[in-house]
Amino acid sequence: MEILGTTLRICVNDLEESAAFYERLTGAPPLRFERGGVRVAAIGCFLLMSGPESELEVLRKVAATIAVKDVDEAYETLTAGGAQVVAGPVPTPVGRNLIAVHPDGSVFEYVDQKAA
């Protein structure tokens, strides 16, 4: 499995204020989208999320988002190594993702940029 990078996931109360800070910090404009009632701004290596506390509670359990070349390959590698895939692979606005619990209990999202 080829890992291309990692995105830091941050739950915020005020998406607009936080997005402005991270945009100044990185010099990158935010890519915005909404999913499941959660508003998201992807800015550089940061993924800011804001929405209902019930949704954010679940999202906080995911330590990071890991970009991979191919989510299907990640699925095979993860499950062969003893990880439990608890969601996905499913399409997203920019590709596909899955959520996996590693044998040590860590939870990560894996994403690619392939069309579903």
C-alpha cells in the first residue's frame, strides 16, 4: 500500500474563523464541502470540521486521514494485517474512503482520489 500523505483532522466550533486562520497559516485556499450535516474545509494538510456535536463526537475518534494511492489495496493490506474495516470503501466528493480500526485500537480514515 502506497501512503501519499496525512491530513490532520480538527473539529472546530467556528468554521469560518478557523478556516481564515489556517488559510493565512498555509497560504492555501480552503476546499469546502458538506457531508452528513458536517461542514468541512480542507486547507493544506488540515481538515477542519464543524457541525452537530453528535456527528463531531464520532469524527473525533478518527486520529488522522491517510491519503493512499488505492483504497482497495489499503483495504486488502489492512484486513490482512488484522485491522477491522468499520466503514467503506465508499465514494466521497473527491474519491473514495474507508475507516479502519488498527489492531492497537487506533482509528484512521484512508482516502484515495479515484472515481467510484
